[in-house]
Amino acid sequence: MKTKTKKVKKTHNKFTINIIFIVIIVLLVISNIYFIFSYKEIDKEERVIEEVLFVETNDEYNATKKYYATLNYTKFKKKYKSKDITTIAVVDNSTNTYNKFIELVNKMSYYKNTKMYLLEINKLSRKNEIAFYNLDDRLRDLETNYIITVSNNKIISITTFENTELNKIIEGLGE
């Protein structure tokens, strides 16, 4: 009889040890899954996206206030694929007329009460910049500081400006 009880105890002990190992393995797997998802959340950059309401205003023009919205490349792609018509100003901060062109975009948004978005090429990754220029052959030939109108995966129009005439255009908008 003693041998039977010993065998029962050994199998009972093996069974409890196996259950403990299974519980530990399940806990480790669950914790790994949790850490993987939390790590992916940390990797995603949380960017502050400014929403600009485009409503008619009776106030005076305020040069310090932004009347346009900025775009990142993912938002640009959504606007590009959308069936709605969207006006996007494309600028690169490497030019000496960068600030004047942004002032022009700001005044156009205010005085013409137009929904305008600003896409800064210098803030795009190299991959996104190449993808942007591959959207249309005309974009490669242009320098910087231009306005495009997009809709339904097409660039409908491109408006370029003489950099030397930006001041005259800006003055003319306020009249």
C-alpha cells in the first residue's frame, strides 16, 4: 500500500507543478503581448494637429493669428484622394521668401475666406518628399512657394508666384 500512495503523490505533485508552469507561461505571454502593444503606442508620435475653423470674420486682420491649417503628409494624402477640392500652399523654408509666402497664404485665407492648407516640404521625410514629387511631373520642375488645388487623385491647378512681386500681391490683398 505504501507504494501506491507514493505513486499517487508523485503524479499529484507532477500535476501541480505542470499547472504552475502553465500558469507562469500564460502570465508571461500575456505580459509580453501587453508590452508589445504599449511599446507600439509609445513609438507613435503624438502630433498636435491644429484645426482652423474657416468662418467669415468681421474682425480686423491680425498678422499674429493663423488663418490657415498646416498639413502633414498623411493628411495631405487624404486630401489628395478626396473628391472635395482642396487648396494647398507648398513651401520650403530654405528660400529667402519663406516668411513672405506664409504671410501671403495667411492673408489669402483671411481676405478671400478660403480654406487653405500649408504643406512644408522641409518637414517631410525623404521618402514622403519623393512620393510627393512623384504625384505629378509638373511638381519636379517647380521651385518652391506655389499653391496647388487637388481633388480625386489629381492636381487640378498649380499657381506660381514671382518671388520679387510677393510684396505687391500681399499689399493688394488688404484692399
